[in-house]
Amino acid sequence: MGKHVVAGAGQVGSHVATMLAEQGHEVVLISRSGSGPDLPGVRKAAADVADRERMADLVRGAETLYNCVNPPYHRWARDWPPMAGSMLAAAEGAGAGYVILGNLYVYAAPERPMREDDPLTPPSAKGAIRVRMWREALAAHEAGRVRVTEVRGSDYFGPGCRDQSHMGDRLVPRLLAGRTIRYIGDPDLPHSWTYVPDVARALVAAGTGDRAWGRAWHVPTGPAMSYRAVAERLCELAGVPCPGVRSMPHWLLRTAGTFSPMLGELEELRYQFVRPFVLDSTDFRAAFGMEPTPTDEALAETIAWWRGITARAA
């Protein structure tokens, strides 16, 4: 068992740190505040990942560095370049593998299920930022300076997913409370939803073996479901009536975006919610023998987590 460093203690990074510790690895979990789960084998460290000297010190002696950082949407252009450059340099300096948590923004607006070998021609500025990050890392790999891989999922759901998830605060607690849901796109189109524990499992599998390096992979993801179908199934599993799902008018999203930086940044990503948006995870499933968590099981775990949150708040 070796040392593994996880940058980012949010909805994915905490799961990754937990899984690595359960396998017996030494884990360093980095966040600005030094937060994260209190677990045997996990050392929490407060650091700015853009600080190259600090990152080099924390990653020294590590087998793998996992980039699970997620700056706020409206700060991507400013924050990502120095953070990505620092983490790539830290992995290279330590001789560590570098596993990047990616997303589907790097692809063009899809006409069919997205695969890892699709052209990287994103229609958004945020997608272009992610493409540059991946190409810089892959170039370092191809030059023999560092081993890299990127693991990409669709929109996340599951325990720990809150305001940054379309299936977080805006869906599950509202359904459980009997409140109508507002969706930013067409609620009847097929869409891929990736379960967060499956994201963590894929990252750990990629970072603890030798099969993943030198290419991107898609997280094992269950069958695509419309937002309305997800809401209805959640209600069935929770034993509550479905209060209904309505599409948010585009003008309302634009108006809300003038007051909320998060909602304002969704405008350029709206194409993902007004056409089928489906991920193909065949390659990873075949190479690693890993299947996605069954949908009903994942939804039931999500309901249980939210009900626990509600009970503790009460």
C-alpha cells in the first residue's frame, strides 16, 4: 500500500479519500480549509493547490495524485490555469501518476451517445478550458514526463451532492417536501446521470493500477433517464406522491442569472439540457470489469442520505 494524495474534499474527493483509506492506503486529503472526513489513514491538509511549492511538498513520495478540485463556475477562467499547472508539476516532480476528474463539457453538442474518442470541439468557454487542461497533461504524458489519465462523468447525483447538482438541493428535498420541481431544460429528454460513488470507484481503479494511463475514460454510468422519469422514480421509491416537474422558461433562467453567478454560468451549458445528452461508458466497463450501481439502488441511497440530512437538521 502506498501514499495517495487527493486534491479537493468535496462531493467526489471525500468519497475517493474514503475508498483509498478503506483499501489500506496512506491518504493525504487537500482542501483550502483542511476539511474532510475524519478517518484512520486520512491526513487532512490545508493548502491552495495553485501553490506549487506547497503542492510539491504534499505530493512528494506519492504513488498517485487525484485532481478532484472544482472551483466555482464563474471563476474557472481565472482559477483553473494556475491550479492545473501546479498539480501537473507536482505529479511530475514526484514521479506520481496524475488522475484528473473531468467532465463532458469537452465534447461538441452531441448528436449521439458521447465516446472518449469524440472530437474535442466544445461549444462553451468552460469546455475550452477543460480541453486545454487535458491536452497539456496528455502532452506531458506523451513526452514521458508523467503518467496521466482523465476520468469523465455526466451530471452527478448521490450522497453529498448538494447545490452544484441538478439532482441535489433543487430536486430530492423538494420532492420529499411535495414541492413542484423546476428544470432548466426539457424534462422529457434522455440524459445520463452519474452516481458519485461510481465516480470515486472509477478514479480509484484508474489510480491504483496500470491500465488507465495515456487516455481518457468515461465513468460507468447507468441507462439514460429523463429528469421527469428520475423524479417520478424517486417519489415511488420514497413512497411519496410526485408533485410534478415543469420546465423553467429560458427567459427566467437568463433573468435569474443576472442575480446568481452560478445560474448565469449555466446559460452557455444549456445545450446539454435541450437535446438528448447521453454518455457511453463501454470502454471503462470492458477494461476494468466495473458496472454502474443499479439505478434503483443509487436512488434509494440518495433518498436515505437526504432523509438523514433532514432528520439531523430537525
